[in-house]
Amino acid sequence: MSEGSVYVYGVLKAQAAKSVSSSGVASAPVRDVQHDGLAALVSTVEGGALAAAREVRAHWKVLEETSASATVLPVRFGTVLESEDAVRSTLLEPNAERLSSLLDELDGRVQLTVKGGYDEELLLRAVMREAPAIAAMNDDLRRLPQDAGYYGRIRLGEAVAAEVDRRREQDTGLALDRLAPLAAGSRSEALSAADAAFNLAFLVERDRIDGFSKAVAELAREFGERVTIRYVGPLPPYSFAEMELTGPGAKWD
Amino acid sequence: MAIAQATPRGYLERPRPSGLADVIDVILDKGLVIDAYIRVSLIGIEILTIDARIVIASVDTYLRFAEAVGRLDLREDESQGLPELMESVTSGGSKSKTQGALEGVKETLFGGDEEEEEEEEKEKAPSRSRSRSRSRSSSSGSSSSGSSSKRSSSSRSRSRKGSS
């Protein structure tokens, strides 16, 4: 059973570990490896390469299933250790204290993600309306032939981008003002699309999700059609489990 | 959850269970990181990560097109539906080279699973144009570099999965 490399999904308290019915990467069954009250979810990987994209999906499914009933610290996608023994001796044992205290801290809490997106047309119209200098630049450019306006267009685009950034900052601030007081923690994550307004991760007590949801709906009303909100969860605390783990030999480093 | 989405006033009253597209960034970027000295490096993971990001970017683009097209009044020209639009938009230049891969990866990421199908109405657009672009990519795939062999292997594993 302990032969061969293992793929690692996440770490949780041993008493919370249950059998996982979702199959893992390369369709292998998921099991847990325990050490001193901690458990790591793993599955055997054969050969060297995991080249199929469905592995992302398998990773996600295993964590989704587990987090429905337990607090699990997700491990970054694509982590493989040498053997089951290595999971104990290099992951669980040397990091036991940090893992346990993070698990205690996150216990009973889930991640809820609130993403805001702009309607591009409404956003640009608002920029034009409220920044007369930009509107004037735009008017000037329209009078020029395409070729002549090249640098002008870059300057215009730059000015629009700066204005959009300023609005993002404002809207992110408003969302945090309304929601952060109802959460045990919050993180502002990188934006993945040009029309994104904000991407916020909140750590919320499981039994306070309803109250938080009300505040999200309230915030959406406040934004109106200017910002569309996507509200996703509950998720394992991905954004709150950022921690670099080292092996036993790396301590002097 | 499709129902929750259909009622715009009530859809924020509880969080939506995640679709892979919603969480791909946190899966790829967040969570516990294990020191490179302990980790076994697997060829494929890094490329896979990049692939997954490209797919998300393309799904995002499809969504925008779908929304934009949704706002148009198509009654005047019913022959020019969404699949045709998608085709003409994505078949130019370098995009057509990567499309085979995208379609393959996308299907493994998003397709073949009822759970998302019911919840992600956004996937309708890519799935409709899928079959055509796949056949085109297989005929052009052999001439390109190493990464395309990886792509075709991912679509092979997909069809194997489908038949089992």
C-alpha cells in the first residue's frame, strides 16, 4: 500500500477524515495517511506524467466532497510526494504544529467568494460622464484620421484604464466595508478578467452563512446594474490556507 | 441551482455551489505549498496548469460573445446563429492552432458531468461548436510541436473515459 508516489489533496484532522467516494487523479481511489492526529488525503499515482486536464477536476471534486463535512486545508494542485512514508515524515510530522493550529483557526469556517464584474458599456459611459478630461480627449481623437491618432489613442486608453482602476478601488472598498464585518477574515484576490471589479474571499462561520448572504444581496442592490455580483461557496478555505511547508532537513535554511 | 439563477431577485440569497470555472484560480494558485525539495516533480503538471488557464480565458471569451450575441436581435438573419459566429471568431490566425487543445481540455474540465451542465448555462456556446473544431484540429495536429502531442493524448484519454 505504501509503494509508489502519492498525489496529495489536502490535510485535515484525523478524527474528521472519512472515506472519499470521488475518485482521485488518474481515477485512483483516495485514502488517508495519518500521523499524530492529522490526516493527509492521498492517492497513488503511477508513472511520471499526469497530462490530462481532468486531473484538475478530480482534485477539486475530492476537496469539495471532503469539505462538505470537515475543515480541510487544500494543498496546491499538482503536489506529489515520493511515498506514503514521505507524507508522514516530510509533510505531517515536521509541520504538525503549524498545520494543527491553522486547522484550529479555520475550524467550522468556510470560504465564500464574492466577485464583482462591470458591465463594460455602463462603466465606460460613467467614465466619460464623470471625467470631462477623458471625454474631451475622446472628442479630439474622433476628429483625427485613424493613423494620426495612434499615440493619442494610447493616451486615451491609458487615462481610461487609470479611471477604471480608481473605480475598482472604490468599489472594492465598498464591498469590504459591507461584508468584512460579518466575516472572520477577508482577502482581496487578483482579478482574472478585464471587466472584473473585485474578487474577494471571505472566511465565514458555517452557521453565519445566512446573515452573510443577506449582506451580499443587500450589496448587490446597492451596486444596482453597475456591478454584477457572483457569489460562490461554500468552498474549502483555499485563500486562507496559504502556507509554505518545508521538510525536516530544511530548517537551518 | 439553475432555478436560483433564473430568478434574478433571489439568486444571491445563498451562495451558489462552485463550478470549476469559479474556482480554477484558487485551485491553481492557493493552498498549502510544499517545498520543492520534498515534492516529486511531475512532467505535465505545469503544462496542464497553463492549459487550464487558457481554457478558463477562452470560456470567459465565449461568455462575453454569448452575452453580446444575446443582446442582438437575430430575427433578421436566423442562419447566422451562435455556432457560426463562434466559428468565424475563433478560426483566425493563431487561435485556430490552439483551439483543438482548448476544446479537448475544456471537455475534460467542464464537460461530461451533469452537475455542471445544469448549473452552467454558459457552457452551451462552446459545446455547440465543439465537434467541428475537434475534427479540424486532429487533421492539423501532427505538424506542430511537442505540446500538441500532449493535447492529442488528452483527447485520447477523454474518449477512453467516455467509453468506459
